[in-house]
Amino acid sequence: MEREITCISCPMGCLLNVKFNEGKVQEVTGAACKKGHTYAQLECTNPTRMVTSTVTLIGSPLCRMPIKTERAIPKGKIAEVVRSLKGIEITAPVAIGDIVVENICGTGTHMIATRNAPAV
């Protein structure tokens, strides 16, 4: 089986041709760097993504706190993660890197704050 994907590991955006059989990558062509080969392997066998969102922030001039996953999660879990964030409220002060939700949806990663928000 073959699949064409665009690499997102660096700004070059190489068009990769990936040949795989029984869930294993056999060959990757079109990559200008090693990152492309690694990206193709992961994208075709276990695709993951970072998730960014916001939650309600109380006690600060900011109304919303931007958050993200600490690391990439399985692509199939994205919708569940986003749904689980509905209605979450946090209270200032908040610092960059503070954990907002631990082990989001059993992914083994936390949702963390990506901005400082002092209390008023």
C-alpha cells in the first residue's frame, strides 16, 4: 500500500511517498531530512497531535486561559479531549506550565497553561 503525506516536521513541507505493508513502513521517499523519515513512520503507524484550546479563567482580567497538551496524544483521542474541556474553570493566579487537567482522558499527558495570569 502507498500513501502520500506532507511532512510537518520542519518548514520545508516535503511531499513524502510512504510504502507500507501490514502496518509497517517499508520505504519513505521525498524527505529532505531525517525528520521526514521519522514523521512518516509515526504518521502511518501511530499518528499523534498536540491539542490546544482554552478554558474559563476566573479572578483575572483575562476571560479565557490558553492551554495545550504537554506532548502529542493519539489522533483518535482529540475529539474526546476537546469535549472533556467543556465547562472547565480555573482560578487565577496561573503560571505557564501549571497543570490544568491531569492525565487528560487517560492519555498519560496533562493539559497545561500556556500563559501567565495574575490574580486581580
